[in-house]
Amino acid sequence: MQGVEFIYFPQPNVDYSKCEKWVTACGRPTTGKHAFVVKNVNRNTYICTKHFVGGKGPTAEYPDPIPAVVSNAELEAFKRRKRRKSSSSGDSTFDSSVPTTDNRYGYIVAKAALYSEADLDKSIHNMVGHALTKAVEETGHPYLEDSNTPHRSVSYETIVEAYRYFTQLPEVTSASIRAEENENIISVQSMWSQRDIDRKEKTSFGRTYVLDAAKNVVVSCSSPQEINNQVWNVASPSGKYRAILRKQKDKKGDDKQYLEIWNAVQKVKTINVEGLEKHGKIISDDGHFGSFQWSRAEGHVLYVAEKKRPKASSFFDSKPFSESTESKEKETARGDEFLYYQNWGEQITEQSSTVLCVMDVETGTVSVLESVPENVSPGQAVWAPDDAGVVFIGWIHEPYRLGLKHCVQRRSFVYHLDIQKNKIEKISEDGRAVRFPRFSPDDRWLVYLDTLDSGPHNMCSRLMMCEWERRHDGLKPILDIVNSAKEEEFPGLFTWSVPVHTWLSDSIHLVLNTFWGSRSEVVVVNTQTKSVVRVRPDLASWSSTVLDIHGNHVVIGCSSPNQAPYLIFGTLVPSDLGSSQWLRLDNKSEVITSFEWQIIQHSPSSDRVHPKYGNLDYESILYLPKGSSVNGSKPPLILFPHGGPHSVCDGSFAFQPAVYCHCGFAVLLVNFRGSLGFGQDSILSILGRIGDQDVKDCKSAADEVIEKGLADGTKVVVCGGSHGGFLATHLIGQYPDYFKAACARNPVTNLTSMVGTTDIISWVFTEVGETFSYDTQVDATILSKMWDASPVRCIKQVKTPVLLQVGLKDLRVPPSQSLEYWKMLKANGVPVRCLTYPDSNHPLSEVEVEADGLINSILWFCQHLTSQ
Ligand SMILES: CSCC[C@H](NC=O)C(=O)N[C@@H](CO)C(=O)O
């Protein structure tokens, strides 16, 4: 049936009265052989949208079903009854009250106006999680013991239910704002990603909100549309056109790419870009090379693709040499069949040499911009003013490529290519690594981020700016490196990304994302005064990320450890940020009620104070199951340090710790010294001290939580991936009696063997306090430093049972790191289990792999916590 969707019934154990109301209202027989009563309702019970007034499902006004076949008169009567009831009871779920601002904390905060569609989604959310909620309500958290029950081992079915519950919470991946001809009518197109364990993939879907900015209300919101095959979807500057890059499997099952141009009503054309054979695959929004942008005049689309490789043939191909010498290219490809092409490392293996391409929208022809230097891979390209050229980042190939993922410090330049004059120039300084060039709306200013082109893999960035017409007169840092900052002071710019549109309409202010302590913050930077002001759109969420800017409108993704992501739309007043206006776009994400969380501040004890950088405080985020201290029982604790080490737990909604906590564990995410968001000194303080300073920071954070009585010190386990796995394996070696179990995912275990095998050799040198240069060789002294820093150093002390999870295609921390460790544990008689995932690389994030790893880790913890 066209336009009909099916909606879950409220579950009786979650909302009995609502369930009963729906059962009665839907008009199915309640007596006889096919009686439909509350006790028949389970999580597979649906009702179709035709059962609701309007035929499109529940609305705020009509949240409950009606019998499907009703006359118009009946419908009108129903509406009248409903109107009378809601006006007298005042129970509208809409709250369009004017947002209020709050300046108490010296930064700008505002309560968002709430756009509520109905509590339908709340019900769906509850229904999906009902089995677990029920288990929690009836028997406590799966793991928790009560005074009468000894340790109860959690069944995998319960964990599977918990996993399924959390897969219902989509995460926002991007959003874009477009103003209609009537500037007050704004549409926000949002893209979301959701785990689908049954299809074993992440589903992408889009949702569009239409807003009246003048009235600050949401006018309509589309239902979700799956968009799994869209690689790019970008509107032209006027909004008249859209360029969509789609991937589609051909008959042989190979992925093919098609570039489509759409106007407001139809597809204008499809271009088989691969068929043109100008370049390899077009690069997606990968956070490194990918960009896809309309020219200002809307005649061209600029994108980045992998360079076309010359066809290689064997020396023994039947065609004689003479036949293949018509072009030089063909001649040189003879015998190149097995030529090694270096790639850009972990998760960027499809890119070796990239090219910039321009598609003429009218003719559908593609030109590859030839003047980019041969030794450079271009990316992050934007049109220069007047569409006369392009500005891009070029990463240098020589002497060899190092992995780019999670590494901001790779040698690179901002280049300008004047297309008309066919002239290339370097804009940025020597000795730097650069990212994200962005022109101001008036095309007068160019900004970008830069760091040193060596050292730690992530660090504090500078925000650089030049006046475009006077770019040869020099660049100035708008935001400089911040070495250290007192509480509440700006700790410097730490970010993995900058929105494509980052300027406000005045061409003075920028809106950026940054880690600020254990939090993702949106900041407004005044490029004239160099001031930085935090903008907090919603007191209800801890972390926020700006996704797009249009004029002075912004769309921000918000979430907290126990609050699934949602969107807020804002209209900023740059001169008075406190009077900015906010509008929450939906109420679909609710607070997860099974746990609470808090930030804990830590000051290292006097013996741990850094000799050069002094007192550097750090933080952790503690998740606590609700009611965990009932009956005086304390929850078991999972110590969960992040990877990197130059990364951070930013207090956004995070799937893995949420599932752990939902299952009854306290979870401690430690932002040990060296994490992002605490100033540059903190980053530098860990170099030469990994395996010591970070290990002690984590152990001491766990001690503090236990001393405060928040978790059971006799039931501590540890878990982490990559550098987090390095910390997990160090912790069980250095504190053999402290941990009852460990789970290490692609852990770094032995730097001396990893130095020759990882895609980022520079990491190994830098983190042990050595200077890296491309021609540095390890010697006995350096190797001994690497050994001293490695978890394998203390393997003989390990008693804790270890679960290893290994991606066999990991280029960052090769599987041999885990397998080497596994062999040693086996030899030492320590219980160890190893899960290998044949097609996974470093993050182990494929839906099936993530689920398997997560559930296995909980079972492993429970097994070893209960087996004493
Ligand atoms: C030579 S691998 C070092 C560990 C790795 N560092 C950078 O990539 C790591 O911990 N990665 C983190 C991300 O920063 C991870 O969680 O995978």
C-alpha cells in the first residue's frame, strides 16, 4: 500500500495505559477467537499509519489510533472532542515558548524551544528497549548483585537485547541549511547513521526539517528516507540545483559511481563519470582528501578523485612491444603489472595519488587539473574567488607516505591554482601541516588550520588567516597555540574537522568546533578581536558540534553520554551572542534513564607532577548505573582509556560505554594527560612517558572512584583499543592483582616490533620521546627505549585473563602485535581468548564486528568476575 508505514505498539510493561488505549482505539475485535487484547501485544505488534487522523501516523495533536474506516463526520467529531479536551487540560506536547538565555557561567547558554511531534517515538524507543528495561526493573541491572543473590552471570540474550536497544538510536553525520526564496523559510537537511544488525550494515538516512526562522518554529519534518548509496549530495549556492554522487553495483557486483544533477523537480542528467575514464574513484567525505563543491556561478562542480593509473601489462602479453608504443604511457606500463603503489595508510588504502577534477555541468565533460605538482596529493579543494582558480591542501609524497588517518601533522601546503593562468603558488608556510581552507562569504579572507609538520599525531592547531588579495604580504595567526589554560579559559583549538561553511555573514566571525576539556564545544571566533566565545545551545546536552552555517543560521548536533544525538537550529547575533535564538528540531532523542554520569577532575599526586610542565590536571567521565548503590551493593568497574594517545572522550553519546553501563557496569573513561582539549603542554607532557604517566593516570583515576565508594574495588576490569589497548595490557602487567579481566582491541603491545610494521612509524619515535625524521633508523638505544615503553616488558607479571580482538587488515597496529602477545600469555599459562576479524581494519567498527566484540567483552568480564 503506497504511503503506508507500520508503527510499533506501546509495550504494556512500559506504558500500560497507552497500550490499552491503542488496543481499544484501533478497533480490532477484543472478544472471540481472534480477540486482540493487551496481553497479545509484544514488540512485533504494529499498526498502520492509516489508523491515525491524517493517515500519516501519530501527530502531536492526534497521538492515538482510531479505527481505520471512519466517515468524515466521525473524523470531524473526533477532532472536535480532541480540541475541547486539549484546550481545557492544557496538555499540548508543543512548547513554543520563547527561548531564555542564561549567562551565569560567563558563557552563552540558551534553553532551546522544544519542537515536539508526539510521544510516539518515545514509545518506539521504549518498546525496542523494553526487554532490557523490564529485566532492569524486575531484577536489577543484568550484572548487579543484590544482598540475597550472589553474582549473577548475565546471559548473552540480555546483552543482545541491550545491544538492540542502543542500535535504535541514530547518530547524526551531517546537516546542511538552505534558505528558500522567502528568507524566513529555512530547510535543514540532516543525514543520520544507524546500526542495522540484521542487515549487518550501517544504514544512512536523511530527514528534512522546514522551519520558519522569523517565528522560530518547525513547520514540517519529513519522515526518514534511506540514502545508503549517496556518496555526496550538495546543493548549488542558489539552492536551485543539487549534485549527487551515487554508487551503484553493476551486473558483476562492482561499485560504479554516477554523478547526477537535479533541479527542484527532476533529475536533469546523469553522468557516468567512471565511463569517461579521466580518473579513478571520486573520493567521499573522508575527512582527509574528499571535497565536492559547486562553483559560485553554478556551471561547474569541483571534486577530488584517485588518479587514473596507466594500464600495466606483462612482458609476455601477446601484443608485441611495437603495438603498445603508440603512447609513452603505454610503453612505460609494460612490466609494471606488479608495481608497488604506496597508499595513505590505515583506512585510506584506496588513495595513492589524487587529482583535482572539474565537471562542466552543461556539457557533462570532466577536466583533470594538470598543474598540480606530481609529488603532491591534492584534497580539501574549494573554489577561489570569482571561480578563477582553486585552493586546496597538497600532501607531499616524498620521501614516502605515512598514514594520514588521525595524523594532523603530515607535511602539506595550502596551494592556489589559477586555472586561467595555469599557475600554481604555495600560500602556507614551510615546516607546517595544514587543513581546511575556507573563504569568507565576501571572498576577502582565507582561513585554515596549521600545526607543526612533525611531533605528536594530534595537537593544538593555529587558526591562520590572510587577506586574499594581499596574500603575498603574509599570514597572521588569529588563534595561536595555547600551552596551558586555567579552569574555564580557552585551552586552544583542538579539532578533527571544520564545517564547509564556517563563517558568519559579516565575514568577521567564524564558528568552529573544538575539544575543551572533556567536552565538544562550539566556539565563535572574532577574527578582528581574536576573542573566543563558547556557544551552548542547550543546557540539556553536554557536547555540541556545529554542522553547517548559512548567513547567521547554524545547525548544531547535541548529545551527552546518556542523551542520544539531536539537532538544534540557531540564529546567532554576533554582536550579542546571548540574544541568539535557538530551536530544538525534534524530541526524538530522549535521555537514557538506566544510567547517570559525571565528570571527575584529577590532580596528579606530587610524585607524578611533570618535571617540565608541572601540575597538569586531567579529567575522566564516569558512567554509573542508576540505582547501583541500592542495598549498599556497588557496581563492578570497567576502566576504559581512549586510544591515540592524543584523542579524547568528549562527553558525546558513545555507544560502547553506554551499552556497558546499561548492562550494570560503572564505566570510567579517562582523559589522561596527553589527551586533546587540555592545552599543548598536556599533549607534550606524555612524549617519552607513554606506558608510565598515562598508565598511572588511569590507575589513579580508578582508585579515586573506588575510594569515593562509587564502584567495587574487588571487581575491576579494563578495556581499550589501540593505545587504549596498550594501556589495558600495561595496566594488567603493572598491577597484576587489580584487574579481574581485560579486553584489548588491536592493542599496541611491543613497540620494537611495531616500529617496522605500522603505517605511522613516526608515532613510535615521537611517543618514546625521540625526534622522527624519514631517514631515522632505530639503533640499540632507541630500541631499548621502545622496549621499556612496551606492555610486553612486564608480560611475566600478567595473571589477568585477556580477551584479544584483532582486525586482520589493521595497518595501524598490525595483527602481529596481538598475536605476539597471545603467544606469550599462552606460554605463561594465562587465560586468553582471541577473536580475529578477517575483513576488519583498525577501528573494528563494522556493525557485525562491533556487536560481536562488545557482547563477547561483556561475557568475558562477567565470566571472570564471577569465577573467583
Ligand atoms: C601506531 S598506532 C598508535 C595508536 C593509535 N594512534 C593513532 O592512530 C591509536 O590509538 N588510535 C586511536 C585513534 O587515535 C584509536 O582509537 O584507534
